Amino acid sequence: MAPTVPLAVLALVALVAPGLGVAPGCDYPAQRWCSSRDVAAACQVESRCPSLPHPAAAPVQLSLYYESLCPACREFLVTKLFSTWLLLPEEMLNITLVPYGNAQEKNVSGKLDFECQHGPKECLGNMMEACLMHEAKNFSTYFPVIFCLESGSSVTKNLEAVGQCLQIYAPELDSSRIAACVQGDTGVALMHHNAQLTQALEPPHQYVPWITVNGKHTDKLQAQAEASLLGLVCHLYQGEKPEACGGSKAPKIPSGCRR
């Protein structure tokens, strides 16, 4: 018995064949014309293949420039950014964290040193989180640990705080490697890199948290992110919206840490 050709394909053949013919680059039998977007494009029948999957939309790119002891930074990261990340599918939001903020980088006798807005403890916190990111590599591994640190009563009481958060959220990571990073040249190099990223911002940052969305910062984007980050990401994302995008409003966060 000859194979059955779907009615939809027969209808497609009827539509295409009479006046238009098949595209010169189409070397596929009629039953395969709607099998994939590439095949449909080669045969110039994309508009007649409603069942084709839509190309994946690019994720919204969000970068947070912050410092570990800034109250407004901690509030935004803990109550807005982390909760939004939890609610949305991974392919919808891509987050970059840059712990440095309003710090100052100085060359002291040929060695780099840093002064932070909230003192040496903040510099330690910034470096701890930078080293954590460096060692963990994967965002979904280190972000819950950073959330744990920033939501605690003391971000930088000592390196044991990292160990405690690792036990809860990322027990596979070695806290001794993070400690070695903080106490060695790698931590300094990471902070230097974050200093360069922060200093390259255009327009230059005036306060933290400083938020860029898809590589841009405007007062409007900053205000929208602070008021309803979930709503902003849902609005900007061009793909199919998940159920979490039904709408959200959030209270204002405290004033940022100005330079």
C-alpha cells in the first residue's frame, strides 16, 4: 500500500504547484516541505506551514553593578532579582553580576589595592562573591549562594559565611578554593576586571545598584526595573510568555548608594 500523504501537505501542493511551482533550491519531496523551518525556507513555503516552530527569542540581558554592603543593592538583589530569576525560564533572562560599585582602585607600591564605600568589609564581600563566581562558573550554582550571603545578617562576618551558604545551596563547591582566591592574586585580578567593567559604563554610573538592560542604562529602565523587574522582563522578551508574566507590581526599594 502506498504511504498516506497528510491532507495538509496535499493542500499545500495544490496551493503551490498551479501557478508558482516549486522553488529552484527545493530538492525535497512534498511530504517534507513543512518538516522543518530550513526545508520550508528552501522550498519557499514558510507562510503555508503554520505548524513550524517559531525561532527562539533572545533572552533579556540584565547586568547588575553593585556592592556587597549597599542596603539598596542587597534589597534589589534579594527581593527583586532573585525572585524574578526563580519565576522565569532560564532561556528568558540572562543575568551578569558585577560586585564593585563605588569602590576605588589604587596602585600602592606596584600592587593594586581597593577602597570601598562601606569600608574594608565591603571590599572583602565584593571579592568573596567575585571568587565564588570564578570558582562555580555556572550562574545557577553561584547565584543562590550570593542570595544567601546578601540576605543574611552579615555578608562578610568571615569566610565561614561562605561555607555555610555553600553547604545549603552548592555543597559540591570547595570553600577552601574560594578562600585561596580571596587571599591570593586571583581575587585581586577579578576585582581589577570588575573595576574595568564598571569604569567602562556609558553613561558612567552615578549610584548603585546600577542596572543595564540589553546593554543600555536609562533613568526610565532603572525606574522600571526597581518598580517591577518581572514586569519589565516580561514586556521586553519577544518570545512566548510564561504564566509568570501575568503581571506584577513591587514596592519601591530604598534609595541607592550614591558616589
